[in-house]
Amino acid sequence: MQVSKPAGGLSFDPIQRVVWRDGIRIPLTPKAAAILSYLMERPGRVVPNAQLLKAIWPDAFIQPEGIKVYIFELRRALGDNAKQPIHIQSISRRGYRLVGPLAHLDARKSPTEVIENVDLPGRKNELQVLNACLDEARNGVMQIVFLDGEFGVGKTALVETFADGAPPDVHVLTGRCYLTEGGRKPYYSVLEALGSCRVPNFQRFLARHSPTWALQMPARFSPEELTVLRSQTLNMTPAAMLRELCELIEAISQTNVLLFILEDVHWADSATLDFVNTIARRRHAEKLFLICTSLPAGSLPTGHSHGIIDRELFVKSLCRRIELTPLIPAPRLTGGTPA
């Protein structure tokens, strides 16, 4: 497949998930592209956060903070500014609105310069490493990869492209860690990932191996089942909750291939980091492939928990590390802070 390269101006290609700005091709992550498409279908209208969450993440529980990450990405790509928006306007405590000329743009269909379509240009080697790790996990050898890189280098684009191309037998679970207080609640990103789990008989796994975690997802159970689960979780300790989580993942991955993605673990709460550390050392989750994206260890404060765990697991050969570097000098993009 081929796409056209506009000579100038600003346009969005929803099929290729690319913004063209002044002749520069700027790839978007799948979620960012989906949000932009959704806003472009409703130009000038305020789209509430709840509506965006339901449309883009229909089967997962995501906090509104999750939208801000992708709005920030879109503003960088569009050359927009949160304080003086010309494309995407934040409506305080409500949602977002597409304003200005972008509301009238369509994907360019008449080529001026034809280029070859590549799903993620410049990341072929990294995708090959991830695919090799997935093959190992499918063969029953647990894999853990720390994907390190500075802000904006393309960590999310890489893992989302990889996840989108996963075979049908691979169950993808994705959670994101947030700097905000709400996002640092114990296991928030893990709960986000498990909330979208579509593994067959998942409720049965929950009830049998981790009743405490089952209670975190009450919509999956009847009132009678919840009463039984509560009776099994009296005086539950944090250590027991961690053990249950590990046993749940280990039980599922005996017969199901799990691609478990935790993004921005440099912002993870201590409970989530304990999970990563413990599941790596237990080595019982046979068909698990866990990917953690993070800032490089050198960019983290001295003594940061994630940096310590990363180094210890790497030294003990319990994980692999992929370090992403910028592909080319980035174009000058404006827009200082997330919405």
C-alpha cells in the first residue's frame, strides 16, 4: 500500500495514522489517531471525556487522565498549544473540542510524492526482537522486556504497533501508569489491564485463584457470587493480594498466551513495581510476555524503585532491555504541557 506526501500545510491520514505538517510525516499512535478521527467527525462540538472513553476504550476502565496523554501527543503533532489552541480546545472538567481549520481537513488522496508504507518506519529491528520474544513466550518460556526511552521517542507507538499485529491466539492486556494521584493508587495500571481481559473463563480464573482481585471487578459477578467472594477475603493483607495476582497470571498463562503491557512504569506505584519484580523472580508464568515502558534509568532519580528493579533483574538475566533512541532529528514542535 502507498500513501501520498502532501507538499505543505496540515492534513491527517486516518488510514495510515499519520499527520502531515509542512511536508513532514508525523506518525500517530493508534489511540491518538482514533481520538483525532473521533473529534474530526464532530467539529466544533464539545466531546465529553466519558463519551471519548466509551468510544475509544469500549471494553476497558480508563481514567480521564489517560486521554490527556494522547491529546498531548496530538498537540505536538499538530503544532498546537494548550494555552492558545488553534486545533484542539480543552473544556475544563468536560472534554475536548476540535476548532479551527483542522475541522475541515480530510486525508489527502491525490499523491504529489509517493512513498512506501511502513507500519513503523525505523523500528524494524526492535519489532523483530519483540516478535522473537513473543515466539519464546508462545513456546512456554516467560519473557520480560524493559523498553526504555526518553519522552516522545516512540515507546507507545512501538508497543501499540506490535500489539496490533499480534496473532489471534495472543491475549493483549494494557495498563498505563500515571503521575497523578488517582493513577498512583495501588495496582491501578494492573486493574486497568485486567479490566479489558477477554481470556476464556476469566471469571473462573478470578474466583478460583484471586478472590480479592475478583472483588475489584464486581460487574463480572452476580450478587450471590460476590457474597461468597467477600467471605473468602476477610483480613486480606497486601502480601496476600500480591500472591493472588501472581497466581492468577501464572494460572492463565499455563494455557493462554498473554501479552501484558505496562506503560510508563517510572510513574508506577510501589505495589505495581512489586508485582513486576515478583512475577519475574517466580518464573512460573510460562506463556507470559510482559513489556514495561519507561524512561531510561539514567533519567530517573538516584534510588528510584523502578531503576533498582530494572538493574537487578537485568543483572540476574531475568529480563531483556531495549533502549530506544531518536530515529532522526525531530521537527520543532510546539505545545508545552498536557491538557
